[in-house]
Amino acid sequence: MSKSTSRTRNANAVVTGAGSGIGRAFALELARRGSRVVCSDIDGDRVKETVSMIDRLTSGRAYPVFCDVSVSEDVDELAAQAQDWFGEPTSLMVNNAGVGIGGKPVGEIGIDDWQWALGINLWGMVYGSEKFLPQLREAGRGGLINVASTAAFSAAPGMAAYNVGKAGVLALSETIAAELGGTDLAVTVLCPTFVKTNVAVDGRITADASKLAGTLMRYTGLSPDRVAKGTLNAHDRGQLYVVPQLDAKAIWSAKRHLPRTYTAGLGLLNRILPQTGTPSAVPALTPTVGE
Ligand SMILES: NC(=O)c1ccc[n+]([C@@H]2O[C@H](COP(=O)([O-])OP(=O)(O)OC[C@H]3O[C@@H](n4cnc5c(N)ncnc54)[C@H](O)[C@@H]3O)[C@@H](O)[C@H]2O)c1
């Protein structure tokens, strides 16, 4: 790794789910910052497209790897290929790959869908952390960015399988942050509400919930580029939490300070509003990334 004081510049970076949305934005921004980027995804065509976009940048250096993050051996292979291509340990791991699931209450979700969602959204991030931490420790400076969601603490009805996975990612990130205390490695956990990506159309979301999520995303969502840049800047500052939008901050604050009122209010909203199955029952306000 370069002698630069920045964790995100001239890094040896790996991004999962780099074929679309926030993951592609992370990969492109890291390349613009002079980092070498291993771009991995379960969709080989999409990830090659991201690598071609990086190749067109003057400083762009990227390498595509197929990886299903829910498969332990695939993540082992990703870690090995990354170290081979860099010729040294990975210094920045971005655990980003994730899928949307929502629209049904607990009792109607079905165990197959629970396992599918937790396999990617929770186990994917566990594998990415467990298998890359040894390389990060060897690199000595850099860190881990885990993409959670406001769903990690919003407890929105109809979103249990998504909420549980993201709450696990938040707990995982906080624990690793404590374990890395006193080192030059940082952990950042990203908890946005809506970001304009394919997550609402590609996942297992009921038609009504997907339509509503698509509308909210279109009108209130931040651009993936803005989220990626803000998160990388926060990571450079060693910031643990990135809660980029005002609605996310309002939920975070209400949940911590008035937990019973928050849950009762959410239950009331759920009874009087159409079933949303979306990550936030509170309208989005002006976004402020990376504060
Ligand atoms: N878009 C939002 O509003 C929003 C809000 C909060 C959190 N997030 C989180 O952001 C992350 C990125 O999602 P996005 O919004 O960019 O969605 P996206 O659908 O645009 O991109 C997700 C990428 O992950 C890949 N992927 C899916 N399953 C995979 C697997 N098993 N292994 C490897 N790659 C896989 C997809 O092929 C795709 O390229 C996810 O963890 C998501 O939960 C998104």
C-alpha cells in the first residue's frame, strides 16, 4: 500500500456487488482515487461492464472476479485472487453485495426466502469480514466498509428478513470496530434510506411494495455516486457510522431515545397507511451525506 495517509487513495481495494448501483459507484470512485480495484459480482456481464468503465479512466486499474458472496468457498477464492493480482494484501474491503426482500409479514415470508436473504445480506458480509480481516491486518492500514441500511434499526413492518440481516451487519461492524481499536484499521458501516439503484427491482419484493419502493427511491433517493463519495470520505476520517439522510438520522435518533414510542408509532402507521414494505415509514428530508 502507498504511504498516502488516505485509506481510500492508492489502496488495494475489493468491492463485492460491483456490477450495479452503490457497488459500481464505490469501484469507480476508488479507481478515480488511484486505487486498484478487484470488482466482484454474481453477475459476470455487469461486473465486466464496471471494469470496462474503470479501464476508460486514465488512472483506472481493475480486475473482474465472479463471486457469490453467500458461498464460503467463493469468498475464499476472491480473497486469494485479490492478493495474487495486487501482489500484496488487500488494504480496503467493501462488503456491499446485497438483495432486497420485503412486502410480507413474519409468518408468510417462508423459510426459503429467509435463508436466501440472510445467506447474501448477512452471511455474505460475515464471510467478507472473516476472510479479509487477516489480509487487512497484514496490510496494517486501511479498513473495512460494510453496507448495511437504515433497515438495521428502523424495524419497518413487512421487512423482517431484510431488517434482521442488516441489524446483524451493524452489530458485526460495531464489534469489529472495537476489536480494531488502537490499530490503523478503520471500520465504516453505511446505513442509508433510499439510493437510486436496481435493489427494488432485482430482489424478492412483492409487486405492490416494489412499486412503492421504486416511487420513493425515484423522488427521495440519493445518487449512488454521492453515497459512495461521502462514505469513502467518512472512512478516510475513521468514522464508524454513515447515516447519510435526514430521515435516516430521525429514525436513528427516535429509536435510541424513544424506543417504545417509536415502535408504537410505527405500528399505528402500519395500520393506517397502505402496506409499504419499504425501509422507511418517514418521508425523506434533505440529504446530508457523510456527516
Ligand atoms: N438502494 C437502496 O436504497 C439501498 C438502501 C440501503 C442499503 N442498500 C444496500 O446497498 C447494497 C448495494 O445494493 P444496491 O442498492 O446498489 O443494489 P443493486 O441491485 O443495484 O446492486 C447489487 C449488486 O449486488 C449483486 N449481487 C446480488 N446478489 C449477489 C451475490 N449473492 N453475490 C455477489 N453479488 C451479488 C448484484 O448482481 C448487483 O450487481 C446492498 O447491500 C443493499 O442492501 C441499498
